[in-house]
Amino acid sequence: MASVSDTGPVAGREYRSDHEGFLRHRRFRWMKIATGLCVVAIAAYFLTDPQPRPGGGTWIGYTLGTIGALLIVWLSLLGIRKRAITEGRWSLKAWTSAHVYLGLSLIVVATLHTGFQFGWNVHTLAYALMMLVILSGLFGIWAYASLPAALSSNREQMTQGQMVDGIRALDRQLHEAAQPLGRAQSDLVIAALEEDPFGYGLWRRLSGHYPHCATQAAIEGLARANEGDAAVERVEKLLVRRKAQLERLRRHMRLKALLEVWLYVHVPATMALLAALTAHIISVFYYW
């Protein structure tokens, strides 16, 4: 039987490896590789003297352009790679880490490839789309690094379905408690009960701001009408509880939207980039 001293350090290393994020994968292996690529590209650019001037049409421009094009095509394959869950050197975590850091290295590689020559043409369009893809990817890195913890904290071990069920249970109590109320007060409660928490658009979810919340309006309306009536007070307390649960659900939807919305830019921009890159390459070889 192995002793604790024999198994402890190994188990510790395995534990850290299993819980290591994709940005820190293998002690920032892919960050080091991407940094090395950038250093080599910068050195090759400034230590050579391409004629008549630096640009995509020189030998260093073609070299950097080929590297950049191959990187873009490889980076676009991450979506396909996600469908296969494997371990080892090319695990999904390793692939994602490489995707992030090599994607960032494209800023240096592609910019040097252009020789800082830009214009209203397909070449600059491809560069602009590449920068849009990278910027949206940076937002995705921030989202995946920070939002899951906030999402988990807000849920408090509840699923979205359980949050909705909790609101529906309160709605049933409100429906019964509002029976003795007058017409005006009942209408406020009915408006709150009929409000669909999922009925708002994407921008409202992202902002998390609901200025015309029917539940808040009902609380304010009953507070003005309350003159010590026990039935009104009971409904008002139930509405306050409903508002608290509604706010939790809305925060949940906002965090989920922030976690996913960047893909609505990143993926279409990647497709457009591949099309522009193809046009860029064809035009270069056509006029070569």
C-alpha cells in the first residue's frame, strides 16, 4: 500500500490540473508559444529590409500572410472541435487555450503582414473583420472568466425552472389574496400577474433595466391606497416577495444573455472573415 507521502503530491498535481482554467492551461504554455511567435514576427519585420517598402507583397509579407491565413482557418475549427470531448495534449481545454492566445497573436502577425498599408479594398476589409472577431473573442474570454461565478451565486442552487415555479406559486397566492380588493387595486395585481418575465427583448435583458415593471407599479399603487387594510397589506407583502424573485430571474437572464450574446457577433464575423480572406488570397494571386 502506498504511503500518504507517496500519493499526496501526485494527487495534488492532478487536482490542480483538473481544475486549471483554459487561460492558465499547462502553466500558460500557449501564451508563451504565441508570445514567441510575435517576437519572431517583429524581429523578422524590423531586421529585414524589404523593397520597395514593407507590405504584403514582399517575401516577409507573404510569409506572415501565410502564417496568418493558416492560423485563421485553424482557429475557425474550434466549433467543430467542441463536438468531440477528449483528454490529453489536444483536449478541448488545450485547444481553447491555443485558440485564445494564437488568436491574439494574429494582431501582430496580420498587422505586420499589411506593412501598415490600409485602404478601401478587400484586403483591409479582411483585416477589419479579423479585428472584429478578435475583439468579440476578448469579450467572450471576459464573459467565461467572470460570469459563471456570478450566475451560480445569483441562482443559489436553483435552476431557472425552479425560479419560474417559485414565481408561479406566489402568483397563485396573490390571485387568492387579491379577491377582497377593490376594482382599481385588483387591476394593478392582475397587470402584475399577466406580465411575462420572458416577454422582453434582448436589449432589455442585457441592460437589466425594466422601467415599466407591472409588479413595481402594483406595489407603488397599493402603497398609496393602503389605509391600514389587512387584505391590502397582505397583497403588498406578496408583491414585494414576487418582485424579489422576479429580480433574481431577470439577473439570471441578463447574465445568460451576456454569456451568449458575443457569439452572435463572433460566429457571423468569423464566417465573413473566411469569405473576405478567400477573396483577399484570390485577388493577390490573380494580380501577382
